Amino acid sequence: MKYANEINDIQDDALYVEMLEELSRYKTLSHSEIDWEKVYSNSLELLTKSLDTRIFRGFILSVISINNDDVFKKLCEVMHHYKSVWSNVYSLYAEKNSRQAKIQNKFFTDPVNEIIECNNTYKINIPSDIIKDINDVICIFNEELSTNFQLMNIPVKKDDNKKSNEKAAVSYNNVKSIESMDNREYREYFFSLARSLLEKNILNFTAYSLFWEGVWGRVLSEVPHKNNVTEIRYPESNTINVIKNISEYNSENIIRSISNLLLNPFWFEGYKIFIEGALNSNQAEIAYYVKVLACMQLKKFNWISTLYFSNNEAFCSKELYAYFCEDKKQQPEKHAVTNKVSDNKEENLDKKTLKAQLNIINDEVNESVKSRIHGLINLAKVMEVNGFINNASIIYVEVLKLMETTLLKDYLQEEYINIKNNELINK
């Protein structure tokens, strides 16, 4: 593309007005509704007409949000163009209008700092060769414009620097308390935690709960609407294709899919597509878990099933509601078999030695919080069966404390109520 070589007035340009309308939602409650593909295409077209850095800002923010190799190639291209002309253009502009020049400078430096920070905190995945190229540009900016941009970190192989990556992510997320975060920061905080867990274990149920909390944790009231039609857009085709085309059930694909899916939280058809994809990949337990999460949300907010996207597509049709909620007790075959085996073990519990019973529990526990809680419950039952009533009571009390402080409490409601009603903990 041939980009502009001067700052021209684009205030009345239809593409600019459209781009500003989208960006007006940035870091607001409507942030997830921004059409970043539109911001991206509009900003690229506008950059052929003017170097106005308000366009540049829109371009950079869209690149961060889209986060794929194609937009990063364009990023490198645009950065090189600004490197070649911006110093002279800005100097001449500042001589004519110093006040406007300060505004232009702010919309140039802030986005550059933001994309550097996103790269250095591992929120985006810019290829190493492009980072090196952009770092050369940054050095020239610092020299010619007296800016103080940091250089972008060049990622190393994960196995070689896994701990430092995780440490950087944790330190970034601890800058603010949860209570002081806006909705976007809240989402990114939980998404970051979830990504870290899924990278270690694709079957970690807690990770899926954290993703869910990142979006639904801040939904407190009914979405504004007119005659049940909201201003929320139906998902873009690229988002739909990401969810539909999971080639392999691995951490990279699932993180990308869930991130896209939960940026469109009211698209319940998308949850169904994800669930069916998980089933096709023989991940019945995960499929069932996501289905339970969706059902809980529908039960919690009855208004979801009455509202529509801006194109009049329902958030959740009657058929979808039935799919999620009316057969929620019918667990996938794999899950059902697991329960059957577990039931058989409980029936024979008193026939085994204490050591054998403890070995059974030990073999069943994995890294997930839910699994550990079930392990503690089973441990308490073993104590009870073997006559260690006080030991059982102690464990039950500790399980209650753990359940009351975990995000999984609502998903273990039946177990929670059973323990609460257990006479042992009142002795």
C-alpha cells in the first residue's frame, strides 16, 4: 500500500467517523462489541489519505485485538513508513500549530507504548523476526524524536524460559486489585490465569472456570434493549470460523477458541459449537463441564433467553435452551462410566483395608481444584466408614472452608449442601 506523506484533515471522512464510533466503546462496558476488523480496515484505508496519528492509534489498537500474523506484517509496514517520514512531517506541523502537534504526538507515543507493553507481557504473539525489525524502527524513533520507547522483548522457546514468562505475567496482573479493575482489565486478569493453567494441562477444569469468570463475573444486570433487541452485534464470521475449525484439541487452539468465544458471551450457539467440537475430539468431560457452565448462566439470568442481537438473532433460542438445560443431568458417556466405577468402589469400600481405600483415592486425584475437593470428600467418607468420626468431622469442616473460597463452589452445590447437612460437622 502507498501511505500518505502528510497530515491531512480527515474529520469529515465517512471511514474516520465510522472508526471513531467503534473506538468510542474502547474500555467501556461495550468494549467487547467493538468491530475490530472494521477499525483495522478503515484505519489502513485512512492511512493512505493522512498520517494523522488518531488514525494510527485506531490501527495499533486493532492490531493488538486481532493478534495474528497478517496484521503484524502490516504493523511492521506502517511502522517503517512512519520511520521514513514522521520526523520531518511532525517538525513542520509543530511549527504551524504547536497545540495540535502535542495532540498528534500523544496519539503517536501512547499506542506505540501500548503495543510494546502488550508484547512484553505476552498478551500478543508477534513473530520474532517482526519484533527485531520493529525494534530497529523504535531505536530510530528514540534517536530522531527524543522519545523513550522501550524495546520489545523477543520471545524465546517456552521450555527455556517458561518460569520467567509466567513470572512476568503474574507481576503484570498484580499491579491492581480486582476491585479497582475495569471490565476489560478484569477479563484480561482471569484470561491470563486461565491461559497459564491450560498451557500446563488442557484438561484443567479450573482454567475453564477462570475464563468464564473473566467475562460473566462482571455481568450483573440485564443488557439494555429496545423491544428485546440489543445493540450487541452478532459474532463476526472470523470468530465463528475460529470456533468451528478446531483442527486439534491442544492448548494453543483451545485458548484461541475460548478467548474468541467469550468475547461474544451471549452467543450460546457458539458454546454449542465448542461443546460438539470437544465431543468430536473425545473430550466428553470438558464438553459436559462447559455445558453445565452455560446452563447455570441461563438459569441465573432468565432475561438471556428473551433478548436478541442487533440483527434479530436470539441470544439463546428455545431449542438451545433445551439443549443446555433440559438434559443437563445426562452426562457424556465417558463421565457416566466414571461415575459407575466410582459407585462400585463406594459399594465395596468397607470390604477393603484402610490402606487400599486410601490408595484408591490417591490414584483418582489430579491437579484440578475440583478433583482435590472430591478427594477430600472421599477421604472423609473413608474415615467415617472406618470409625474415625472426629477425623471425618475435621476434614468435612476444612472442605467447607475450601469450597466457600473457590470459584467452583457453585458447580459443587450438591456436595456443598450434603456436607452442610451432615450431622458430623455439628458435633
